[in-house]
Amino acid sequence: MDFKKWFTNNKWIVLLLVYLAALILQFISKGWSALPTSAVIGLIVAIVATTFNNSREVKRLFRKIKYFLGFGMFKWEATSVFTVKKTMFKNSREQEEILRKIAKECLEDNDIDTKKSDSIQTSFDKAKNLKLFIEAYVMYLDISVTDADSYDDDGDELVYVTIKTKASLRYKDNNKAINGVLLDFYYRFEKKYSPQEQKYTVQIQPENMSKDFLTKNFINEFYPNEVSSFNITSKQSKSTIETVSHKLLSLTTDRREELNNSIKNLILKLS
């Protein structure tokens, strides 16, 4: 383990140790009678606040408990692109029953009842793309095929099979719906069609939460040495916008009289 890197990310532990030492000294000098004193109460509050505000593990544990209790919904959008031989996957209509069977096996492996006729529903849109609906999680899988305009080493024509998934899930449903059903579907798809390449993209958006939820929570999740690049836009006034990246700071305004103060404020953020 890189101790220097660890210490850089965990300097707060030094402050925590100081608080703990002060708390121990209070009990050594006064015994249990120190418990109701303002000094001890203040130290306990400081220890809890310092730990919660700085410990990534503690914050994640708290969120797990909160989400497991049912607070918070997350909108999932997953896109997977598989490069397969056209002879194996010409279009979605020909593969409808195979894909339906794959989905059924995934659900059954995760102890989800598939006996109901509407547990898995299939349909086609105007572009003849297959739409697969999983009733248990209100999850949609849109499956489309496009020519890759390329060939493999054997001279076989290739196509891109794109699977777009949309669902709104509670945290406690994520494990079966995403880690279970969806990833299992990908695994079985690869096993059946032997793609030469594959790429997965996942987008997660919190629902029913404050507009500044990500701004307040997510930025603080990163240590400086974990960030390779970033770009933040901040509206300072009706006419002035600041843009901060990992390389530079910039501002845009249509009011010349605001330039002086805006530049000063921008520079002071680097102090």
C-alpha cells in the first residue's frame, strides 16, 4: 500500500486522534462524571462529525442503510453494444424467441416467477426493433441491429447489436435487477452469439431527490489523486458564468463593470 497516498487522503484521521486523546484525558482526570459536561459532549459531536464527513466507508454504510430502508429511487439507463456475425444475428425478429428464452432463464435463476403470461412481453417498434419488457422490475430492453460495415478475419460480415435498458429501481432491488437479471442476460447473450467485441455504458440518475443532490454529495466522493479531469460550470450572477476545469479557470460575462470583482473572486478560489 502507498502510505503517502493513503495519508494524503486521510489527513483527517490526525484530527480525529487529537479529539480521541482529549476525550480520554477528560475521563482519566474526571472519571465518568465527565460524561455530561459540555467539553465531553462537544468532543463526542466533533468525533462523530469528523468521521462522518471524511470517512468514505462510513458515508457509504449510512447510505446503504438509508437506501435499503426504501429511501430513494434510481433511474437506470444501460447501453450495451455487441459486435457479432451477421449470419448469427440478421435481425431482432428472427431472434425474438431466443432472446425471450434468455430473459426467462435469467428471471428463473433469480427466483422470479415466469409462469404468468405477462411476466415477459415482447413487441416491435416502427423500425422493427425488438422491445422486451420484464414486468417484475418494469424494465425495458430495446434491442436493435445495425450494419457494422466491417468484416472479421474470416471474411464474415459484422453487425452491431445494441441493447438499451431503462428501469427505475429502489436500491434494494438493484442487486437482482441489475447485478442479477441484466448482467446475467449479457452473459447468456455473449455465450449464445460469441461477440467479437462488446462495450457497456451505464447512466444512473437519482429520482425524487433535491436538484442539488449530486452537486452536494457526489463531488465530495473523490480524492484529488483520483480525479483525472473535470469540468464545472457555476452561475455567479445573471450575467456572469464561471467555468472551472482541471487545467484552468475562466469566466464569461456581458457586463464590463463586473469583470474586476469576478476576476478577484476567481483568483481567491485558488488561495
